[in-house]
Amino acid sequence: MLLRPGSKPGPAWMRNISDSFCDPDRAHKILMPFWAFFILYMFTCIGLTHFVTAVILSKDYVYESRTHLAGIPVISYAPVAHGIIALGGRATGVIALGGIAEGVIAVGAITLGVISFGGLSLGILAIAGLAIGWCGLGGLAIGQAALGALSIGRYANAGTGAAYGSIEASDRHKERLIG
């Protein structure tokens, strides 16, 4: 691990993840909840696929709940949906699910939110193929604390990939401090 002289080590949670995978018995216990969540997430996505494509591809299939909070419908699904829970091609809301999703919790292909899951995610906690945020987790992770196959950030951890960090870079393949 590379570390700038005089600087403190990076986030403890990041070091614990790397240390946990060194012990195969402990790694199995750690990965089980991840895989359980991932499998549940995939079944939910498969279950919603038919419904989502019907909403996105049909301009006639629009729903907005009668119940409103602060003038915003509680549930809304349409090609362009706005609501507390929004589902559509372009969705904005507290919980947004769609192709392009913006919200506190955003799930979709391109997402922007506090907690973002998707292909390209921007947010405080971004989990995606390309994750950009304060805490980025994904294939290419960019942020304050970045964890992924290619990690770029202040505290970068890449496991078996490549990490580029300004204060700390940790991995098994290639590591480099920026600056």
C-alpha cells in the first residue's frame, strides 16, 4: 500500500474489506449477504421489467395516485414520471426507478441522487459500472473513497485492479499516488 508521509490511513471500512478477503472462511461469510441482496435485486428487476417496458413504451399507460404529499403524487408511473415514488423512462422523485432517474434513492441506467444504483451513477453513495460520487463503488469508481476494479480518488482501493489515490492507494495489481 502506498501512503503519503505524515498522512493518516484511509477509511477503516475500506481496509477491513481488503483484510476480510484474505481469509477464505471469513470471505464466504461476508459475501453471502451480498449475494443474497444481489439475487433479490435481480429477481425484482426481472419482475419489474415487463411493467417498466409497458409504461415506457406506451403513452396511454399513465398512472398518478390521488393521494398527494406537498402537491406531489405519492406514486406515479408514466414515460415521464414525477412523484414520491416515480417509475418511468425519465423518473424524478424521492424514490426514482427508470432509464434516467433523479431522486434521493435512484435506480436505473443513468442515475443522479443521494444513493444511486445503475450503469452510470452520480451521487453521495454511487454504486454502478461507472460510479462517481463521494463514496463510489463500481467497475470504475471515482470519488473521495473509491472502491472498484479501477479506483480514482482521495482514498482508492481496487482489490486486484488498479488504484490511483491522492492520499492512499491500495490494491494488489498497481497502485499510484496522484500528485
